Amino acid sequence: MGDPIWDVLKEISRDKFNADRARFAAEADADDDGGWHKHSPHHWSRMVGADRLDYWPTRKKYQFRGKVRRGDVYAVIRRTSEPGKDGNNG
């Protein structure tokens, strides 16, 4: 027999996760500048300078220069395209 409070908390957490994922996907589609290679709805990539940038828009997660982070992927692209900037935000 399970704990009914725990079951409700898990359900709320799952619903929030799914709602966030759908919202992040919609935001990514709206912000898409056309420079992405879309492997699937959940995995995109592009070259930024000589480096590959992998992006998982439904989680706002990206990998750039060997580091996985979450956040504004377009800020990384903007910083990297500016002279003297390295694109890392950490």
C-alpha cells in the first residue's frame, strides 16, 4: 500500500515537468532563428564558430565546449560571436 500524499506529490511534480517541457518547446520554436539542425523536436545543434553547440530545448539545456549547462542558449551564441568573448557563462 502506497502513501497517498506521496502519490499526489509525485503526480503534481510530473504534471509540472510536462507543462514546463511543453512551454519550453513552444518558446524555443518561437525563438528559432533558423540556424539549427533539428535532429528531433528534443535535440538541436549548430556550429558556433568552430565549436558545436548541442541544445535540448524542452529542458533549456545545452552543451558547449564540453560543458553542459541550462539557460539562455542565445546569450551564448551572442557572446561567442562578439570579438574577445568565449561564450561560456560560468
